[in-house]
Amino acid sequence: MADTITGAQQDRKTLSKDEEQIVEFSPRTHGENKDLLGELIRQVQAAYVSFLHAQRKIAPAYREGQRHGEQARKAIEEQAANICAETIAKAAQAIVKVEREAEKTYKIVNPVGAVPDF
């Protein structure tokens, strides 16, 4: 409990010091506040104009990057289609080869004119 009181007393002392500092600062006059506000507005406007200039410079580079990305994507799709077509052609050739081998094997096992065993 004693710690709580001590902590509260320290908080009051800190508040008192802060209040003293606030009182020590002389308040700005209405004209000074208006000048400060005007200066801040000019700084914000200048920063916004700088932002717009930077954005205009960055936009073409961004579009160029997108264009290169699109070209790369199309190239990869084309390459994949070519590989797929080549694989299908090889598979078709393999099927034809296997069918020929099956026919040869069948003819060897079952010569023409042979009577099947049932």
C-alpha cells in the first residue's frame, strides 16, 4: 500500500513538472499560429507536388515492368505448349510402335492358318 501512495505522489510530481513546463511556454499569438499553419500547408502542398512528380516518373517504369512480365509469361506458355505438343507426338509414335510390335508378336504366336486351341 505504501508503494501505491509513493507511486501516486510521484505521478503528481511529474504532472506538476509538466504543468510548469506548459505554463513556461508562452502561447503563440493568433497571427503566429496563422503563419505557422500557412507554412505547414505550403510544406504539405510542396510534398504532394513532389509525390506527383515522382509518381509520373515511376509509372512508365512500372508499366514497362508489367509489359516485360507479360512477355515472359507468354514465352513460358508458348514453351510449355511446345513441350506438350512434342510429348504428345512422342507418345503417339510410341503407341504406333507398340501396336506394330503387338501385331508382330501375335503373328508369330498365331501363324496364318493355325487352328486356335479352345
